[in-house]
Amino acid sequence: MMEDGKLVGTVLLVTDVTHYERADRLKTQFVATVSHEFRNPLTSIVMAAELLLAGKQVELSGEGLALTQAIRDDAQRLTRLVSNLLNLSKLEEGEIKMELESARVCEMVTAAIGPLELQLKEKGIKLNIEIPEDLPNVLVDATKATWIVTNLVGNAIRYTPEEGDINIFAWHRDRKVFISVCDSGVGIEPSNHKKIFDKYAQVKGNGSAGGAGLGLAIAKEIVEAHGGRIWVESDLDKGACFKFTLPVKEEEEKIHEQ
């Protein structure tokens, strides 16, 4: 406070945020508990549907086959949602720690696309992978870095039409390894490029496929925990190219500088 140009007092405004912090912790704990409760029955549904589709218990055809595929696909979608909710709650609580190790990008990518091979085959999508043999190893939590690629390729499959293309590239520059996942799907408006990395963001291109808006938010958290960055280059009807960086293992960097 000022009087005649002189400071005569100070006004402090204090807000007690304890209630809000407690409510936020309870919300996170609730999400984690519910996610755990949903995971096991969803896994059982997926396994049962897979057995039916394999024809080992009963032979399906026509509408029965289509309905069973729908059951499996929706159960898998819910399983991914539950997994993402659980991962997000752990990230918010600081429970996910990075266990860094030297990892080969080609091995990470191979592990990432393994669970998605059936989806690629069913949609007739051509997957092209170009990773230089001399690409240096990265210093990462390999499991979490692999999850990023799985998430990005899974999104690409969802938004790419049948018989479309998905390309995975990797290169090395400025002590970083760049990885990109590019599709021939519906694309994303430039005005939404930053929004899609927000938690629970609901952004669509021209297609009907939607999502809970969690995967990219989690991917961003993991990339930034490694000291990297993630972004998208896209426009409507021109596909989308998601790119992110990971740190090069120091010894590998010295070898490439020689």
C-alpha cells in the first residue's frame, strides 16, 4: 500500500489449496483402482474372442464372425484406454521412474509393431521401416520408449484407410536420434497441432475414429522425461507425421564423431 508516494504497508492474499490437492490425489487413486478392476475382465474378453476367431472352439462365419471381431476390437480399445488411464495416474503421482539403458532403435521398433501386426494385416496397410544400420544407440527406458512407438503406430493404423501406407524413419543429428511415424490418413488441422498433446483432448480429422485423448499426452510426458520433444507435422487430407527425439548414448556419440 502506498501513501503520499511512500510504502506504508503490504497486502498478502493467501489461498489454502490443501483441499484441492487432496481432491486431486483422491481422483488419481480412484482412476488407478478402477483401471486395475477393469483390466482383468477385459483381458479375458479379448482372449475369448481371439479363441473364437481362431476357430479352435467353434467355426464362425458371416454375421457371427463380424460380431466376434467387433467384440475383440472394442475390448482391445477399452484395454488400451484402461492402460492409458493407469499410466497417466502413475505419471501424475510420480510413480513411473525412468530405468535408463543403452538400446537399439531397430529393436525397439520391432518390439513396438509386434502387437499391431494383425491390425496392419486386416486393413491391408503397407508398413515401411527405414532405420540406418549405423544409427547410434539411445539412452532410454526401453520399455517406455517402445510404448511411444506402439502408441503412434496404433494411432496411424486407426486413422489410415484400408490399403494405406505407414512409414517409420529414424536418423541422427546433434546428439539426438529422431524417430518419425508418418501415415496416409485423414490428417490434422494445423490449429490443433499443440492441442492433441493435452490430456483428454478430443481432436479429429475428417474420419470417424475418436479417442480419449490420453495416449499422446502420455507419450509427451515420457519423451520430455528423457529430455526430448515430440511434435506433429500435418494438414487435413494429407496424412500426419509424428516426430520425437531421444538422447544418444554418450559413448555412441563419441564413436560417430570420430
